[in-house]
Amino acid sequence: MDSPQDSRLDLQTAADELGVHYQTAYRWVRSGRLDAEMVDGRYLVRQADISELDRRRHAPATPPAPRAVRLEHAADRMYEALVDGEETEVMKIAKRLADEGAPIADLIQNVLVPPLRRIGQGWRSGELTIWTEHRASSIVERLLGELAPNPRGRRRGVAVVAAVAGDRHSLPTTMAALTLRGDHWHVHHLGADLPPDQISQFCGDHDVDLAVITVTNPESRPLADATAVVLRAADTSAIVGGAGQTLVELTELARNAGNRLAK
Ligand code: B12
């Protein structure tokens, strides 16, 4: 004899037990969510399958993974997508996090920086080709363009972001520019490889409150520091920083400079 769990019920009775409309139970059968057997033109469902589905429907939802773990996981997927040149996937990963409310600086720092550093290491060791790095960098460039924030409200002041002549790493200047924009600065993003006299001239002509000079190529550090000295002498606040430092540090340094200006 069948045990009660083996007994089979028609679909209407199964729907009643599950507390759903017949059509819903029918859709679940069609989609494979509920096992059923067709006998003489009728669906029959095992009591055990009804109980199991009922249990799953009422089980507490799995708690979402802590944020840091989710970002780390996203960074791993981002690395794979960048190395494979899967631009659609890159956009999907980043936009999903942005839609969930991840601040731009967090997204860059936790989801884009780790893969780029890994790509830099792979390129250096010969594990990755130069074109893999170039393709990944181009994708990141386009992604950052899509993510550019434009928050409402009063601006803290006018900032310029640039890297000096000899430093061709423009991506970190974009990261800095977006971070400051997200933190309510009005930002002129001048990019990389800029002669220092051009930076000074721009600051003089545009009433700039703060110049941020990003350094990624260590050989450019002396010129970046010298440029900052010239800017400060002309009464423009200037901060120099980059490789190995974070966007949180940048935000704090910029805010401190802004507070000094306000006094
Ligand atoms: C992409 C890339 C390139 C691209 C740049 C494309 C572009 N459009 O930007 C190209 C191909 C042009 C390039 C060229 C070179 N590169 Co390159 N590059 C990289 C790579 C992979 C990513 C750069 C990046 O986007 N960094 C941003 C993130 C990932 O790094 P980060 O340090 O955390 O950056 C943060 C700070 O900059 C901060 N920040 C920005 N502004 C400010 C300001 C302040 C005040 C503060 C506090 C913080 C801050 O924001 C970022 C995020 O937090 C790096 C790897 C790496 N580790 O960075 C190599 C890397 C920087 N490159 C390197 C090298 C050697 C070169 C070349 C010399 C190679 C060559 N033989 O030609 C040339 C130099 C060209 C030049 N004259 O500048 C080395 C530098 C080694 C070193 N000595 O430190 C690295 C580290 C790769 C490696 N592992 O060897 N590169």
C-alpha cells in the first residue's frame, strides 16, 4: 500500500493544499517547479512533492551576503569579464551595483581597482598579453564614462584633476574626477600627460579652488610635486597623490583643503 507521502492528488486538490489558484499550480507544473504525472488526461501530484514545495515556499529567504563579500565576488567576476573582453558583462556587473545604490567611489575602489591591479601584475609577469590590458583599459574607460555621477545640490568648490607630462595613465585621473564629482565638487577633468604650465594657466583662468595631481608613473612624481609648489605659490590649493592610495583618502584630503578654503 502507498504511504500517505506517496499518495497522489489531482491538480485542483494540490492547488488547494498549496493555497494557490489552479492556474498557478498548472504554471508550476509546466515550468517544472512542481512534479506531476499525466494519467488519463489529468495531472496527478505526489503528496511528498506538494509538501516539499510548500516547505520551500515558506522557508525564510537566504540572508543577503554581507556587502564586502558581495563586492569581492563582483571584483572576481569583473576580472574575468575584463580579461575576456566581455564588455556587456562588465557593464552589467557595475550597473547592477550602481542601481543597488553603491557609491561611485566604492564601486571603483572595490570592484574595478583590484582587477586592474591584477591585470597590471599579469601583464608584468607575461601571463597576460599587452592587448589584453589595452582592451580591458578601454572597456573601463567607457564604463567610467557611463557611471559619471551628477549629484544635485551646492558644490564644494571648483577642482581640476590632471596628471603631468610623462604620466600617460589617464584612468586614475578619471577615477579621481568621478569621485570628486560624486562628492559635490565641480570638476574639470584635464586627463593625463599635461605640461605643468598648462595646468597652472588653466587654474589661473578658471578660478580653481583645488588642483589634484594624480601620479601613477613613479617617474612623474618629482614633476608633479614641483607643479603643486608652483600652484600653491599662486594661491591654488594643490594635492598630489595616486598609485597605492585610495579614493577615500582623496576625498578626505580634498574635503580638508575645501574646509581650509572656507575659513
Ligand atoms: C592601464 C595601465 C596602463 C595604460 C594606461 C591606460 C589609461 N588610459 O590609463 C598604459 C598602457 C598607457 C600604461 C602605460 C605604462 N605603464 Co601602466 N598600468 C596600467 C594599470 C594596469 C592600471 C592603471 C590604473 O588604472 N590604475 C588605477 C588603480 C588600479 O591603481 P591605484 O594605484 O589603486 O590607483 C588609485 C589612485 O590613483 C587613486 N587616486 C587617483 N588620484 C588620486 C589623487 C590623490 C590625492 C589620492 C590620495 C589618490 C588618488 O585612485 C585610484 C583608485 O583608488 C597599472 C596597474 C596598477 N597597479 O595600477 C599599470 C602600471 C601602473 N603601469 C606600469 C608601467 C611600468 C607602465 C609603463 C612604463 C609600461 C611601458 N613599458 O611602457 C607605461 C608608462 C607610460 C607613462 N609614461 O606613463 C607599472 C608601474 C610600475 C611602477 N614602477 O610603479 C604598473 C603598476 C603595472 C605593473 N604592475 O608593472 N599603463
